[in-house]
Amino acid sequence: MNLAYVNIFVGDLDRAVDFYEGTLGLVRVSHDQEHGYAAFRAGAISLGLALAEPRQGELVGRHTGVGLAVADLEAEHARLAALGVTFSMPPTRQPWGGFMAMFADPDGNIFYLDEVAVMHSA
């Protein structure tokens, strides 16, 4: 069994697609407004955006537990901050040895941004 995709719930699909594609730079592979779903290439797995139904509002604006890997955290932090991305934690050396930051998408979903010495490609 392999992890194939992770879905993030959003309140505005078009705004989210603009952010994940235009700001984060992920490659979009699908965008189906009618079905409320978009998918992006994100390494070995796919990152999906699912439009939350009004009764699913509690799924939007949460800590996702999802980490995005970059080769140079300080450079990526500076690039994203210049584009207006909100960081709840700047690049910080962790007691366990990691180097990471935390940011939010336009819906308030929180992600890790980790510097990974050896990045794995899909």
C-alpha cells in the first residue's frame, strides 16, 4: 500500500487554485469546478483541493499536518513572504534537528515548510 494523495478542504476553489499554483508554484493536473476538486503534482503523491460543503466548514482552516519540502527554506520563506503568504512560525531550527517554518493558505489551512537535504522526486 502506498500513499497516493492528500486532500485539503477549502472554501473557495478558484482562490485556492490560484494560491497553490501561482504562489506556491505547484503544477496543476486537474481543476473541476463542477465537482469542486483540483489536483496538483506534489512529489510522489498528489495534493488535492476539495471544496467543502457548507456543513463541512469545520474542515477548512485547520492545521493539516502536511509538510512541503524545499531545498532552501530561507530563500523559499523570503519568496513566499514577499508574495504575502502568512507565516505563523518563521524558519526555525528544531530541537530534533529539523529546520522548518509554518504558513497558512488563504483559507487558514496550516502547513509545514521543511528544508530537506535530499529531496525525493516522483
